[in-house]
Amino acid sequence: MASQPQANQLPLFYNSLVPLSSQLHPNHGLKPRGDLGFTRGTHAIPVTVDEFPLVQRHFPIVFGVGDNPAPLALVGLQEGQNLYLDANDQWAEGLYVPAFVRRYPFMLARLSPDAQELSLCFDDSAGVVIENEGERLFNGTDPTDTTKAILQFCEQFEQAVMRTRAFMEELTKLDLLMDGEVTIQREGLAQPAVYRGFRMVDEQKLQNLRGDQARKMVQSGLLGLVYAHLFSLSLISPLFERQFQAAQPATA
């Protein structure tokens, strides 16, 4: 149910990465994005621990499978189905839009495996960085306020990613993650719906932590993040209901 990009692939949503520079893009500008249609083909969006307090109110937070699992906000229960986009590719009103979505098409990346610095790059297939259109990205060789704001957002995102990795390392060290399974029985359905393919915190192991381990989790703020994840799982049932309603034939 919850999958994430492989390490040797471009991140989710990205088809290419081009470094943004005044030499290559002296007259380019940023066009306003009219929709979030690029998210339609995904059901699980990476989130950072900084976002947990907001995400838990709107989406279930689970963890991906594999060697380096990441927190994921579920926006659907089936591969390739985002249930929070309308027919016009607009995000459901009033619901939180994850930073991973808002960052696109920009991101910080190393231009070579041995590069020490991260460079601001963008997906040139996104169609929002256009020559002689939109808000200018450079004045001569100097970045404009628009570019500075993009860079600042991407830097803050990377810092949140580092905090998220530390959180995941701590969960792994404490052996708190287990394979998840959710069973939903809806009135009128002969068989319950069962969802697997994700990881979640094992509440029994959490309760059995030694006192010093639990105290450390409280002091570091990690325990609050764990409970944000656990509380958010109650939203899987409403998400299933949303999926069920979306599958019903339209009435005239």
C-alpha cells in the first residue's frame, strides 16, 4: 500500500533535474502553478517530522517498507490514486498540502557524486520555469527575491529531512516498527477490506520501553511524534470511505 522511490531513482514527481543558474536561465521566470495534477498518480507522499502536527489532522501517517523507510502521508489506499484531487486537479479545500508537493519542481541536489555542496535544481518538464514569462528568477547574475525564497524553502526542507532521518534512526534503534495491517469492515460489503504493505509503530513495544528510553523520547520530543503517527491511523477508515464513494457510479 505504501511505497517510496528507490535510492537510484529520481524522487517522486521528478522526471529530470537541471541546475538553475543565471548563465543557463538569464531570462527565465516562474509561472504560477494552476493545479496539482502532477500528484494524481500517487497515493503516498513523503512528509517530514516538522509536518506531523499538521498532517495528523488530515491524513494517516505511515512508514514505507525497505531499508530506509520514510514517513508517508496516505492520500489514497490504492497505488496511483490520489483521492484529494478534484476533476480540475485542485487539492481538496481546507486540507494540508505536504511540503514535498509545494517544493516541486525545485529541490537541492548534488551535481556530481563527489560534490560537497547542494545546488538548486528544478524539473524542466514541469512547465513552470519558462523563458521570458512569470516572475523573473535572475537580475543579471543576481538571484531575485523569488529565487531567494525558493532556495530558503528548499534549505528548510532539507533541514527537516535531516531531522526526519534522525527520528527514523531512533525508531529503528529501539526496534519500534512493525509490519502494518488494517482491516475495515463496511456495512453492505461481504468481505472486509485489508490493507498491508506499510510499517507502523508497535504500541506493545512502545509500552514496554525501559524508563530511561521512554524519558529520553519525552525529552527529545520523539514520543509526541510517535503519538501523532498513532493518532493519525484513525483516519484510515474515513479515507476508505472516501475511496468507496469515489468508486460509486455517478448519478444523473
